[in-house]
Amino acid sequence: MTVFKVIPQKDELLEEIFKESMKELNEFYEINWVHHLPIIMVVDGRTTIDGLKQEKSQPWSIGWSEGKTIYVLDRNNLEKESSHKYRLDTYSALIKHEISHSFYNILSGNQHKPVWLCEGTAIYTSGQNKFKKTPTKFKEFLEFYDQGGSDVYLESGFFVQMLVEKFGKQKLFELIRESRNTDTKEAFNKLFSEKYGFELNYDDFNKKMFNYA
């Protein structure tokens, strides 16, 4: 058993990031979330992360969410305790990413499958796509249905972005809401096909939807 002592602290930078993130995410998700807001827990280092997760974490893991609780690695220890370099813009996007998961949970009824949709939506809404290399074709994100991993972050945000740009965010919201009624990868794929009119496979949307070779 691991015991943690939680101490409130004043951090004007995090408060500003939180305030701006909530404003923009309320606008995107069209949810007026003003009461019982998410809280941010600043984690000092890798040992604490491992203790909270109760498992050995990867060096790239610097933030996660559990319900309305957002955990982020202390920016002052980011480079020492992870494989990331500290930049204010990417750190701000990290926090917004994790807060976005809390909004996603409202729509999905805490359904996190497929993982690529959950993570892709958080990546897109947090603006993290601008820090990533745009894929020339999609070839791996669909493998992340019920398990995560570092590679889920490479393509999923761009796919969600394209869904929103081509079909609008309301259809995405419908997909997320109705995903709570699917309990298998096959059931979700069927739901997706019904919503978007094409099969959820690389060949179909690389060639037909995005005109990729």
C-alpha cells in the first residue's frame, strides 16, 4: 500500500491554462461545465507516477486522467523525470488533452473504447496535431481498440480532425455518444459505418475518403 499526502498549492500559470482550456473545450463540446469542475494534481516525479498507477510507467507517460481528476508531471521536473523536453505550448496542450478526456467521458458515459477515438479526440481538441508529423497515409491507429500505447498518438488525432472537417463535429458527437452501446470492436465498426457511410479500414478511407495512394 502506498500513501500520498495531498497539499493544495497556488500556481498562476496552471490556473490560466486550466481556465483557457475549459473555455475552449466548453465551446467545442457545447457543454456549459461550470460546477464541480475537474481538478489538477501535479505529480513530482516518476516514482510517484508509478505509485499512483500501481505499475511501472513508460518515460513518455507524463499525464493521465481518472474521471474529473487530471494528473500531470510537474513541469519543473519534466525533463529530468521523462523523455520529453519542456515547452510551455506543448505542456499547456498536455493539460488541455487530459481535461478533454473529462468532457469526452460526459458524452461517452465513461466508455473509453475504442482507445484511438478517445485519444484522437483529446489530441485534436487540445491542438496537439500541430506538434506532430502529418501522416501520408493511415496504417496503424485502428490497432488500438482496447489497449493504448505510444503509437496510438501518431495518427488518431489527424483522423478525428479529418472526420470533423469533412463531416462536422455533431456526427462525431453522435458516434461518441452511441459508442457506449457497443461492447466489441465489430459492433463499433458497424456503428461507424452506419454513421459515416464507409467501412472502417485503411484501404477504404485512405483511397476513397482522403485520396491517398
